[in-house]
Amino acid sequence: MENTKTTVTETKTAITVANGAENMLCVETKLGMLVAYPSKDPAHPGIYIDLKREGIPYSALIALIEYTDDDGDTETGDDLPAEIVSRTWGNAMADEYTDKVSVKNIEAFFTTED
């Protein structure tokens, strides 16, 4: 998937993408501003979260939460069912995400009565 293979150079230009997004949520923290904005991949709708610091023209990609229906199992090569995944960049200098977590029991959550 193209939007999960972000290079450090692409990450440094992410603030330009964020500035062009119509729907942004910004939260100030002691480490900088967290900026959440929609991904532009219609096949994998999701939300990016970057960390932006004042005076720095680029931002660090922190996380991507997205819908996917075409991730494959790298061990078996089998297709996996549609899911919501969280991809996190645990190393700000890494080109690839370091962790992927699939949200489990979505259907059960929405069919369980209170």
C-alpha cells in the first residue's frame, strides 16, 4: 500500500499535506503539536497523525489508522479480511512503520446489546 511506505523525506513534507487537508484536528502537547488529518487514498480511508514543532518546516509521522481489505499474510500469502489497522512509527527516523495492530471484535462490538 502506497500510503504506508512513507520515507523520511516524504515525512518531512507531511506538514504540506496536512496544511492542504480540509479536516484537521490539532492538539498541543509539551513535545509539539499533534496534527490529525485524513489520508488521500480512497482505497484505504484513514487518518494520519503527525507531530509538528514550531519553526520546523516538516513533521514526524507518528501513526496511521486506516481501513484495509487487501493486506496479505506475509507468512502464508493468504488474503486477510477487511479490517481497521493502526500502524505506528515507533522510530521517528524509520522509513517504515514499526508496529501494526488490527482492531479485533468490531462486528461483535456493534452487535452486542447493552
